[in-house]
Amino acid sequence: MRVETTGMGRGGAGGRRRGGKFRWWILLLFAGYAAWQWFGNAEVDPYTGETAHYGASADEEVQLGAQAFRQVLGDANAQGALLPPDAQASQQIRTIAQRLIGKVPQVTADLAAMHNQAMPTTHQNFQWDVAVIQSDEANAFCLPGGKMAVYTGLIPIAQSENAMAVVMGHEIAHALLRHGSQRMAQQKLVQMGQVATGMAVGGMDPQQQQAIMAALGAGAQYGLILPYGRNHETQADRVGLMLAAAACYDPNGAVPLWQRMSQLGGGQRPPEFASTHPDPANRIAELQALMPQAEAFRQKYCGGQ
């Protein structure tokens, strides 16, 4: 005798499992906690006057930066790429670094006063150092705590001490602005959101889970992470330009520098919304708008130089 199935075995309870439930209450709890954590820990960045959130203390940043720098030096030494201090390129880069570092207290005080903020003291604990590494890479960085490295591939792109000072000022500004710690705070928030969403969709069909998690990832990337990165680059451009000008370098070297930088790799790059850096044209326009302020810094500290 043929028995007609009702579908309860595969389509009833199983169908409910496939449809699943989205646990909204988990996301509501996360949203409440995230808002409390994010806005409760908000501070005003004295360099920019903008709201900032930090994921590590200033002392922890210095320790992390020193640890990362030791790794960089170890790798460069192993490859025979670390230039000795008496090499011509090392001496030139170190001279620029010393001039920039020497103006950090004054520029810090000026920018903090401009935004009606107390002068920050975190830079006083920096352990400044700079290494020059033989490489075709046109790059430089300044780690939290003041450890810097410049790759020799940047020298022909910079073409002058003025342009090199703009680049190094930009990198120093990242450290002064504590952008590494700010990214840590952002990453923690994104990771918590991913965990909460994973729990919220845990009872749903795997394909639905994947679709929701993919949408969350794209939203975080394009709506939070990339805009955050672009804003940090713009902030570093502003502060770094003032630092270079105060150290008596010509800030006007910034515009042709970034024009040359924009041509690296054949000038091919993703649209701004999909990049961690501002569009070169927008970046140059912003720098041009900052020139009167930078010239004022240069006049204040350098007079007719």
C-alpha cells in the first residue's frame, strides 16, 4: 500500500529550520553596548578638534611601536638592506627628521590652542628614531611612539628636502594623532559587530547566514573602515604640512610631490569610495587650500628663511 507523506519530516520542522529566525534582540543589545562604549569613550583630538576614540593607552602604543620597529630592523638587517647611519642617504634623512621632531612641541601647542584644547603630552614619551632601508618601494612610516623608517625608493620621487619633509611630517602626524590606537578602537567595534551578527543569524539557513555576513562586511568596509582611513590621511596631511612648514621647509613642495605620487603604478587606482586614501585631485586641492596657514607657520618660526 502506498503511503502519502505529509512533508512534516522534511518540509515541516526542517522547513522552519531553513527559514530560521533572526535574533533581533542580540543586535539590539550589541547596538546599545556599542553606543555606550563608543560615545562614552569619546575624546576631542587636540590636533584636529575632531572626536576621537582610542583602543590602547599612549604607553601601550609606545611599547607596540618599539616592538614592531625591532621586527622591521631585524628583517632589514637579515636582508642586508639597513643603511648605516653614516651613509649619505641616512644622514640626509636623519637631518630632516631632527628638524621636524624639534618643532613637534611648538606645533602641538599651536594646534591645540587653535582648537581650544589643552596641549597633549603624549609626544613627550616618544622614543624617536629613524632608519633608512634600501628598497625600491616609495614609502615611509612612523610607528606609534616615534619610530620611523624611510625606504630609498622614496628619494627619487621626493626629489627635494622640502618634499621629503612633507612626507615625513605626514608620517609623524599619524603617530602624534594616535591613528594606530584609533584604528584599534574601530577594529574592536567591527569585530564585536561581526560576533553579534553571527549569533543573531545562528539559527538561519547557511546561505542566508553567508549573505547577511557578506552584507555586513561590505557595509563595514565601505561605510566605516575606508572612510575612517581617508579621514586619517587628510588629518595627517594637515598636521604634517604645518610641521614641515614650522621646520622651515617650503610647504609648496607638497603639491608637485603628490602629483608625482599619483602617477606611481601608472596612475591606476580604485575610486575614492573604495580606497583608504583620498583621490589625488581632492588631496591636492585640500593641500592648496592649506597653503596660507602653512605659510603662516613658516613665517612664525622661520621668518624670511
